[in-house]
Amino acid sequence: MAKYLLQRIASAVLVLWIVVSLTFVLMHSIPGGPFSREKQVPPAVLKNLEERYHMNDPLSKQYIDYMKNVAQFNLGPTFRYEGRTVNDLIKDGLPKTATIGFLATIIALGGGLLLGSIAALWHNKTPDGVATFIATIGVSVPSFVMATFLQYYLGYKLGLFPPVGWNNGAFKNLVLPSIALGAYPIAQITRLMRTSMLDVLSQDYIRTARSKGLPGCVIIGRHAMRNALLPVVTYLGPFFAYILTGNFVVEYVFNIPGIGQFFVTSITNRDYSTIMGMTVLFCSLLVVFNLLVDIAYTFIDPRIKLTGQKGA
């Protein structure tokens, strides 16, 4: 276990270094800079700004200095928010993004597992058709379309929920963004769970359990569910990646001041330090999530070892 974790941490550091290095090179390869759109700024002031942020230093020196700061968890100042650092933006925005992501995860996992199980247990019947229809809609509709649809009809038309804003994290303000973010993964999990559960229910050990007269709830809960979860656990890596990146669009549509909105704004403003800082954050979170998924997989399926070998 310890050896595996050390190997994964080492590979994570390597991945982070590659991603940050590529982002650094790409940002500095694009023509212009974070102050190039400030047409009203006199040349002398522009020069002072570039000197203040060490943008006139050789590129190699900028790279070395930045990597040193990242190693100390200092992501540098922002170019667009006077007197604030990237760490400040993350501190302000991450709780909001995490709240929406957490609720979307509950909706996606809870709804997907429930719908997938219902579809499998009532295969080729009305509940199966309804669950499959919901899954098809969720997969077919992009998150920004779903967000706009929910915002217009449930927010503006019916007035059931606030269409935009954060309002200190009031629950009503979280409902629409969480549903919009969780719609696509709930559809994917439903399809995975349905297929996996149908396969498990056709296995010999399930037939044996039924022949022994075990109640259906015991067969499903104790024998079928655990094995049916394996494909869903495998999907959790891409799932968390979607939750993180999907938040960009959802936060923008619902005007939520999370890190996704900061990231989008930093791209349009060519805010190098914020772009690279958010990249470091997102990449770190994805590495951690994937590691947790690998560990969770070994608990669900004891045959899988952390070394990547199967047990006898």
C-alpha cells in the first residue's frame, strides 16, 4: 500500500510538472499579454506594470521563479484583481464550486444508481423505458443547454428557484446549478448501472441464491449491488473530471463566483498567473480523485490489488 501510494504521488508530481510547464509555455507563446488590451494605459505605466510583475525578465527566469513559488503553494498575484493573489481567488471560489459539485455528485450517484437498478429489475417494462428515456435526454443535452433550459423555465417562467446568483449559498440558489451539472453524469451512471446489473442478475450465483429462497432485497443488496457497482466506480475518474470542468459553464450561466468563473475570466483577460494557478489546482484535484477511485476499487473488488495484480 505504502509503495503504491509513493509511486502514485511521484507520478502525480511528474504529471503536474508537465501540465504546468506546457501551460506556461503556451501562455507565453500567445501574442500580446495581460495588459495589451488596456489601450488607455500610457506606455510608461505599462512598462511599470510589466516590471512590477517581472514580465520583462528572461523567460527561463520567469519559469524557474514560478516553479519555485508553486512548490511553496504560492500561485502568485493576479493581473486583473488589484491587490489579490491567485490563492485568494481559490480561497473565495473553491467553497462555492465544491458545494455545487458535491450536490451534483449526490444527484448523479443517487439518481443514477436508483434509475439504473430500477431499469434492470423491471427490464423491458415501463420503468425500464422511463429510465432509459431520462438517460437518453441527459446524455444528448449539453450542460449549457440544460442550464439555460432550467434557468428559463424553472427560474424565470415558473419562479420556483432563483435564476441567477449565489446569495451566500442559499439552498434555493444551488438547486438549478446542481441539477444542470448532474444531468449528464446521472444519465451515464444510469446506463452503466442498468447494463451491469442485468449482467450480474444473469449470473449463476444469483440463480443459486434465488433457488435457496432468499428474499429479493437480500439478493440485490448483498450479492448483486456490490458487483454491479464496479463499472460505476471505474467511471468515477471521468465523472469527477466532468464535474470540475462542467462547473465552468454552469457557474458562468448562473453567475456564481466560483473558481470556474474565475478561470473563464482569466482566459479572456489573458491573466497568466490565474490561468496557470487554476490549472495547477484542477490537475491536482483530478490526480487526487483518480487515486481515491483506484483505492475504492480495491475495496469493492478484493481480487484487484493496489500493485495492479489480481489475486488468486
